[in-house]
Amino acid sequence: MDSPISEWVVAESSVWLSRVRSTAEPAISTVSDVLCTRLVHDETPQRELLKRSVLRKERSRLLPERDVRAPVPSRRGELFYRWQRRMNCMPRFDARIPEEPLSVLVFGAHFDDCEVRFGGTATKYRELGHEVTLVCMTNGEAGHYKQGGATLAQRRRAEADAAASHIGAEYVAFDNPEGELRPSIDNRNEIIELIREIEPDLVFTHRPNDYHPDHRYTSQLVQDAAYMVTVPNICPQTPHLDYNPVMCYLPDSFEKPYPLDPDVVIDIDGEMETKLDMLHEYTSQMYEWLPYNIGMLDEVPETETERREWLPKRYEPRNRGYADRFREELKDEYGEEHGSQVTYAEAFEHCEYGGDLTEENREILFPFF
């Protein structure tokens, strides 16, 4: 019992024994503080592993009902977050109540990303007379198995314009090589300037954990721009914003480090056909590249009519899955009867780097309920 690790276990036992028999959450909160404090000041690898293991096992024992899908922050992050909140170090802006019409700005990594993840909700905004701007962060020159370069880029840009025309949305495209997007200062500054130019009430983008590097870096770039749009000496050639736009993540099905935890779930039953019409414009993607990439090119019909009838088989299950997965949230939003009957949905998670999403501004920003 004279090893450094054993000494730590003995010394720490008194902490556990004195608190673990009290209510579970206060015990864990207090012990977490002890372990986090030690972890910050003790970089011994063996001790760090032991502390993490002890805390994880004790959390599991004391809180068996914890939702396993919920994110568990790192011990360092947990401690720093508490300290930061206590010291009020996080820059905050008063929750902004926007005026109508709303301005909605959606950042996707590729042509079709916005429509796949946001097409139904974009349609709802436009039906109510709100402004929607779709952004593609790359130039579309790589997503195909036969074409490429400028020819493919021009084709995909034309497809995007045709898709946006179904709802009267604007499309903006950056000239970053597809598959090579970087989270650079130059790219961040371009996003800052665009956000300032558009002056959006709501900004949407990918979540930061995704299979495609362009998706991940789009998310990072937009998040990094969130606060910086308010700093006058950053990109001083464009007037800074006096507010931090509310930011939300687009939906996906990835589970790690945590699954989508939506703050808003929207019924798109009435907009699903328009969404499919928008996707149908992406011939190079819906009927060529993506089927080729997943080994089902031989299933794609030949004629336009047959393809449009085939398209729902590929894309309706995604939005049906969101409706089933977030059924309880739909019931909360629309009531028991309506929420139980929704077939297709899109779901969005608030990003804390943007402006606050409150009960008051939520009703204005998402005027669908």
C-alpha cells in the first residue's frame, strides 16, 4: 500500500465514504470537483486514468437511470465550465427579438447539403414570406465518378440554382475545392463578412462531428465566426453586428460523442414533396454520384418520371426516421394528436456559441407551432 496510486486511493476514500451515502447528484458533483481539481494540477498518466475510471464507475453506480445518450463532458471541461459560469466570463448578448420578415442563413459543405437537411423547413419559411439564403462552402468539382473539375462545378451550381428556385431562395457558393475545405482564417473571414452582409436572425450549419471532413470544417468555420461577427476590428472593412445571431445545428444520425439533441422538431409533412422536387434537380448527385458511391447505380431508373417516383425510396426514410425518433418532442410541440400523426420531420439543436434561444424569441424564430 505504499505506491503513489495506492496512497491516492486511500486518501480519496474518505471523500467517497463521507458523501456517497447522501443524495447521489450532490455527492457526484462534490467529488467531481475534487477529482477535477486534482486532475488539472496532476498530469501523472496513471493517476489520470485511475481518476477517470473511478469517477465513471461511481457515476454509473449512483445514477443508473441516467440517459446513456446524454453527453458526458470531460472532467477538465466540466470544471472549467462551472468556473467560467461562476465568473461570468462568457460574453453574453441580450436575447434579440427579431423583426419580420426573418432572415435565415444555412451553411452546407456541398451543393444539396442544405436541401437534404433543411429543405422542408426552408420551404416553410419561404411560404411565410421569410428570407432564406443557402450557402455551399465548396465548388462541387469532385463529387462524381465520371465528370470533374470546372465542368462538374458548373453543372452542380446550375442544379443548385434550379433547386433553390422551387422556393425562391438565394444561393451563395464559395470557390473552395471540394474535399479540401480547410478551417483557415481566410475562410473564416469570408463567413464573417457574409454573415454581416446578410444580417441573419438564424444561422444553421452541420454538427461538428460527421463522416465528411468538409462537413466538419464547415461546422468549425461557422462556429468560429459566431462571436467574431460582433468584433469591430475583425474584418473591419464590413460593419460589425451588434448582436450574435442564434445558431442551430442541422440534423444527422451520428451517435458519438453524442447524438443529436434537438431543441426544435418541425413537422414537414406538407413540405416533403417540395423538398423532393428540390432534390430531384440534383441529377448529378441523386441519380449518378451517390447511387454509384453506395453501389446501387443499377437501381436508378432511366426516365425523369421514373426517377422522381424512385427518389422518395431513398430520402423519405431519413425524415420519417426523425419523426419516429423525436416523437415525444413532436407531441410537445404540436400537441398529442397532431404530434402522433406527423410522418416526416426535421430537427435542429441550438448551438451555444451563437445567440441565446429563449422561449420568447423561439416562437418568433420558428413560427410554425
